[in-house]
Amino acid sequence: MRTLLVISQVYVPDPAAVGQHLSDLCEEMVRRGWRVVVYAAARGYDEPSVRYPRRETLHGVEIRRLPCSSFGKRSLAVRLAAQLLFLAQAVGRGLFTRSLAAVLVSTSPPFAGAGGSLVSWLRGVPLTWWVMDLNPDQLVATGRIGPRSLPARVFDWMNRVTLRRARGVIALDRFMKERLVRKLPAAADRIRIVPPWPPAGDLTADPAGMAAFRRRHGLEGRFVVMYSGNHALQHPITTVLDAAAVLAAEAGATGEPDVAFVFIGGGAGKREVAARIAAGAANLRDLPYQPRAALADSLSAADLHLVSMGDGLAGIIHPCKIYGVLAVGRPVLFLGPDASHAGEILAGGRLGWRVDHGDVAAAVKAIRAAARLAPEARAAMGDEARALAARRFDARRLIAACCTIVADGPAARGDEGDADLL
């Protein structure tokens, strides 16, 4: 039996989006007759106090979790140390994986591609690089390192090594593909665009479960604005937090609908939510990641979903949470640049609103407009969102496309593997 080796610091049940999408692909590869072995970290990515079984098999996927691979996000140096230790262990074990036929790496850790390239070269098997985000571009764009610094040059060298070695490269949108091509133009014909998909499974909410969620968190009778997912600093939410303060101050005087802002998940950006709550913001809720089985109920409990991406980050990161929002049929408030994949999805205004970072007045206006929508108008927006998700971001079709690239390369012909899927 052919073996696919997957190297990723995160994997289910860790809630990080990279691991969730990898699990969908890995399980499909098992159904296609492959043996799939995943090397992942033994502790939680956001919360290292969470421990996972060192060895287990989930839906046919053999998971081997490695020690000393996640120390939390206290500093860049701490994260880097954990990433290097993880990759050294994963590469060492990968060199001796039996019946190895293919290697798949993502961007967790960011330089996993270099490790995957080494295993691919020494074992003489093809490599697929699934680019979920892009460094050093992300570190440079957020001002954490300089564009000509030694770390930036080393990162870019590793990217070019991976692009040369990879038989197939999966980019999430056209902006990301353009950045990759600039790094190595010769790789252009091996890069395919396959966007992420909504969380696999039925996202149809149980009305009773949705009502229970709202009741449990004091949201009954309120218009709910929700951000659900990773609160990374690359997804700034300050503008909406400022809008929440404006709406709270004006609610009594204007008779506006009572608006609650719910922030679900983890990440460094959550500290700003906690600080506002500590300072007395009564219209904010801070909740942990929800179990995957309850995701439909929590997502559907919102009336408007916030999706955010920092300026200058188009093609570097990708706000995957937008797909789950579309699938549950809720309007979107996108906080970020117009020239981005999310901006293109919302072009025309039929699915929601886009607001620039720092434009608090526009955010307030958009939230008020959403809250004032007649129920039938909001339902129509939801129907269009669901139709778009089904038409362009169907999970089965996109997972199949990724599997075809992993198994046969980007030049494989078939129902899924022959073209960019956007």
C-alpha cells in the first residue's frame, strides 16, 4: 500500500484551520486506498497545556504526535524553537517511513517545505506544498522583520528550494499564486489555485441548538455580530471593537437594536477583547473555540459575521472563516482591503459589507444597516451566500482536487485536477 507522509505541526482535534483542512484531505486519501501517516505536535498550538495522544488512528489516518513541539506563543523565539524541534523530529522519522510514495507539507511550521523537500529528495518521492500562509512575507508585512534582514533572506531561500522541488503547489487564491510566482517564475505551471472550503459536514443548524447557544450566552432578543476563529494579529479587530463602543454609547438615545458582539476562538488578538471587557464593555462576549460538532449551532447563532484581514496581507494570509459563514447563510462584514479574495467575494454588496481598517463610522453604519434589514431581506442574503458556497466552494469537489494534485500532480487530467478552481 502506498504511504502518504504528512508533516504539520497542527492536526485535529487541534482547532487550528490548517489541521482541520488537512484532516479532510487525509481522510479522503485513506478512502482512495492510501496509507496516511501524519507527524504533528503532541500539545495544542494555541494552548500548549492541552495534550493529545502520542499515537492514535482517526478515520483511518495514523497520527504520530511528537514531544517538545509546541511551547505556546509567548514570543517569536519560543515559537521558532518549538518549530525547529518539531521539524527535526518529523524529518528524521519521515526518512524511515515504510512504503513512502508521496510527501505533503503545509506551512505549519512556516519552513516545513524545506523539511519536506529534504525527505522528498532523499527518498526519491514527489512533494506537494500546500501554502496556507506565506512567510517571510507575513513577518515583513507586520513589521516583525525587515525585508532585507537575514531571516527574511533565509526564509525566501527555503521557499525557492521548496518551489523547485515540489511536483505540485496548492495556493489558496490568485493573489497568493502571484506572490509565489514572483519568488520563482519557473514554478508557475506547477501552482494550482484551490480555495479552502467550509468545515466538512452538515452545517445546517438545529434551531433548538442555536436557540440554546443564544440563551446560554445571554444573546436572546439581541442582534449578534460574531467573529469565530483564530484572533491572530494579522486579522485586526480594533475597528469593530471601537464600533461596538460607539453603538453601546448611543443605543439608549437612538433606540437602535440591542447589539451584542461575540468573539469565539483563540489567538493573540483575544487580549484586546478581554481588555475591553475588563474596562466595562458589557456588549462584548469572549468565548473559547467551540467543538466541531457544535459549529453549525454557534455559527448560525450570529446575525452578522465579522471577517478581518490586515492591510497589505492579500496573498499572504487567507481568511478561511468566510467559507463557514457563507455555508450557514449569514451576511458578512469584511474588515480589510478591497483588492483581496474576500473583497472579490463581497463585490456587489449582495452578501455583506466591506469596511476599511480605521473607518469606525463606516463600521457603525454597516452594522446598523444589517440590524435594520427586514427578516426577508436578511434571509435572501443568506440564501445567496449558501448558493455561492455550494457553487464555488463545495467541500467534496475541492478536497478531491487537492487529493488529485497530491496523488498525481497538478498536470493530472480528470474532473478536478486540470485547472485552478476559482
